[in-house]
Amino acid sequence: MDNWFNVGKIVNTHGIRGEVRVISSTDFPDQRYAPGNTLYLFPGNNQEPTPLTVKTHRKHKNFDLLSFEGYENINDVEKWKNATLKIKEDQLTELPEGEYYFYEIIGCRVVTEQGEEIGAVKEILTPGANDVWVVDGNNGKDILIPYIPDVVKEVSVEKKKIVIDPMEGLLS
């Protein structure tokens, strides 16, 4: 059984030449949508995924516009509305040290350097300068942990554990 990772959702067609509008959910759109890359179309209804080869990619407003080899006409792609585009796990690339895929961080337990359990990461926000990890706190409140060296001291995706040194007021 393959592990699949979402890279985007087809929300509409664009023009009459087989382009589709995609709301991207990948951290690396330029890499994922590079011409020649393979994406897998999941139309829903438990149908088998269809491999597609990217022909063109361009940005337009808040969308990524893609076309695929062999699908030159709006009639070929209209049925793909609301389908999901995914990649296989073996298509993921190695990240530099200190960088992680979201799926590796979500679900990790967060503890202080003193060993106090804070909760588990449930979501990652990307507001700008640095990511913010949303921790489902043991007290029922969300705790926002900035992913910066002053706070995040150790990340072990193997142990699903993150050690932090919370700055003043972070946990209150």
C-alpha cells in the first residue's frame, strides 16, 4: 500500500485548452508542478488514481494553473473538478537539516526541557517569518509555539517528540 501526499485540489477548468485551476497544498509548488513531473489524480468514488504528466505550470491570482500531457481540451479535464492531486511517498525529496514536512511534525508530543508535557502538535500555521506550531494543550487550550531556535530546542520525528524552552508567557 502506497502512502500518498496531497499537493493540490482541482477546483475548476481555465480556458478551453485543458488547463485546470489548482488550490495548492504543497510547500513546494514550483518543484511539484515542474513540467515532466508525475502527479496522481484521485477523482474520488474510490476510483484508481490516474498518473498525469505535467505539461505546463503557471501562477494566476491565487491559483496554480496546470496542463497535462495528452489532455489538450476542456472536455478532457472538465470531469476532474474537485479531484485531488497527490504524489507517492517516494517522490518526497530529502529536506535540509532543521526542515521538516508538515506530516512529520503534526502529531508530535511537545515537552519542556524540564520534562513537562505540553500536548501534541495538531496544526501548522505559516504566517510569515517563521512557522507557528499549534499545540493541543493538555489543559484544553491551544498553545502557539513559534518554530525558532530560541524556543524549539530538539525535534525527533522518529520518537515523535519535540523539546522546547518556552519563553516568558508562552504557556500562560
